[in-house]
Amino acid sequence: VVRLNREVLKVNYEKDKILAMKISELGMEVNPELLESQLDVDNLDTEEVAENVEAAASLEEEEVVETVEVGEPRFPRLSSVDTFYLSPNYVKPEYDNTITLEEVCINFRNFAASKLHLYYDLEVIKQMFATFGAAKMLILQGISGTGKTSLPYAFGQFINNPSLICSVQPSWRDRTELFGYYNDFTKKYTETEFLKTLYEAHYYDDMKVVILDEMNIARVEYYFAEMLSILELPREDERYFSVVSNQAANDPQLMKEGKVWIPSNVWYVGTINNDDSTFAVADKVYDRAIPIDLDDRAEPFEAPDTEPMRLSYGHMFEMYEEAKKKYPISEENLAELDKLDKYLISHFRITFGNRILRQLKDFVPCYIACGGTEIDGIDFMFAKKILRKFESLGIGFIRDELDGLILYLDNAFGPENFKISKAYLARLKKMSGGSNS
């Protein structure tokens, strides 16, 4: 701020000198007191600069937002959302606030099978709903045709609030692909369906899912980086993103100073195909999300006819918070995880990290409430959040250490547990040319 104030004073002083010279060329007299009153351009570290800085600081870093006058609304689609939900004819939906998380998982699976003829393993359903209680972003990865897109789509149908499908394009390079941009020629904002969906979610308490289909066909950290950072903010009331740099009187009702709040009842599901046509997903993305592998198609089964339902975010949030209080990870397993972390550091130079530990402590209780067990929840998170990092280490160099890790898991958690992690380690050994144990 000090440096910029000095630059402003320098520019103003030079401008006054040029103006004085032009006036002199025209044969007009220049008031010498005018220039004498200016600051010395080579000695700008003065009390006046200090006073300017103090005055700026006294504003408590409040951002000055320009107010502009426009004719037609700049955001016609967002304004139409206001009109619909603020109408006296709008009737708020009724929600089922008596259902449990385990019942939600079972009912959703039966609904998808009976109404949509889509079949999913119950374990995948439990992992998905537990993820919603631990992170705002879920990644579904695997081979084509295993239901990566249809799973979150079916969930939108189940809760009577259709999921938004954003088909990512290879040309996506920045946030404007999702959020839109202001058109200086039309004096209107090019509103995307993504922006409209986020804005509309302010008006209802339903859960909402946004699907980033084939999200790694472009670099995720290019077009979604800002959202990843905003969703990491610990306080929900700080999760704003800037749409325009100014405000107008006829802007949408819920847009404040050109900014829109990211509502908490929205989750983001990215689908990933790992092939030659896609980019590798950066660790920054994986660390903030929870991945689920869909490598097999579930077998069809007979399901009871199940109707859709309205799920409120408020009720789901309460169930997640209750689960975290009721089913915290046991002290015994936390101690074993601490020992495991030290083992990984000494043998593989990998650590859990605070973010992963926080996600694990949130995921496991929610997974238990969905009908799972504590040890299986820990196993899932260890495989998806820690062992995934092994692929970047150079499998050939760690091959001899894998058997030791499997033996360590057997001794620490029992040979009958950690099946997902052991299967993953076996695949790593096979990829490295080693034999299966």
C-alpha cells in the first residue's frame, strides 16, 4: 500500500509538471505556488504519505465496490430465480426428517434398481453418503460403463432435485467456463447453468449435486482451482466468490457487492476416466476430495418398489454431526494410526497430514452411521488417501517394502481386516513385476 501510494503521488506530480509546461508554451503564467505545494518527487517518504497510509488502514481493509447504473438487469436468469422463489405462489416442499442414514442408503439403492434399473453395490452407496459427511467433493473413477455418471444422476432423481451435469470440455482453461463472464458489449453477464444452480440453491434446503463429467479431460486445477480453495475455508460464511467487480441497483437479490455465497447444501461429484485422452489429476484435487473406485458393474437384483423422497440438507447435516459425536474413532485405533503414520514416514517418506486425518475422523463415523464398521472405514480411507500416493513414488523402488507393509497391517489391525488396502498393495506388486503374496 505504501509503495502504491508513492507511485500515485509520483504520477500526479509528473502530470502537474507536464501541464505547467504546456501552459507556459501557450504564453500563460503559471502560479509558482502551485508547484511548490507539490511533494518532491525524489523525497516521497514523507508525513503526507504516512497519513495517506494510515487513512487507508483506518478503513479496516474494507473493499470499495463501485456502484454502476445499468438499464436492463445484468443477470436476467438469476433475477428470474428471485422472481420464482419470492413469489407468494411458491410453496416450500415438505421433507422426511425422520429417516436415518442407513435407511437413506438402502432406500436409494432400491429406488435406483426398481425405478431406473441401475444397480449398485451397497458398499459403494455407503461410501458415497459417508463422503458427503466428510468432504464437499467426491471423485468417481474407473473404467467406462461402470456407472460413474449414472450414480450421482440417480441420486438427484431419488431426492426429487435433479443433478446438474456439466460436461467438461478439453478447451476449458479458467473459471469462466463454469461461472460465466461479463460481456462489455451487451452490458450483461453470460450466465452459466452452474452459476444459476449455485444461486438457486440459496432458496431451498434440498441437497443438490453438481456433476463434473469427465472432469480430467481438461486440467482440473485450471478451471476449478478457485472453488477448491473456497470450499476449504473453515467458516461457511466466508465462502464467497466474486462474479463482477461492481454492483448495480437491479442486481439479483442475494448478490452482495458483486459476490455470491457458495451454499452449503451443494456437493460436487467429478467423474474420471484414466486413459490417454485425459490429464493426470493433481494431488491438490485428490487431497481435497475423496475418491471411490468403480471398477466392476454390480449384478442386477430384485428390489422392492421404492418411491423418491425429499431430503433436507438440515436433516442430513444433523445426522452427520450426530454420527461424529456418537461414533468417534476409538482411542486404540487412533494410536495404531499414529504408529502407522510413523512407519510410513520412515519407510516411504509419506505422511497422513492434517487434512487427511480430519477427513478420516469425519468419514469413519458417518460410514458407521450408514451401516459400515469402523475398521472398514479406516481401511477405505487409508487405501484411497494414502496408498494412492504410492503410484507417484516409483513402484520399482518400493516393491521390496510392500510385503513389510502388508505384514505390518496384519499385526496392527488383524489379518482378516484391511482387505481393500491389501488388495491395492497386491495390485501394486503385480504392476512392479513382483509376485503376489
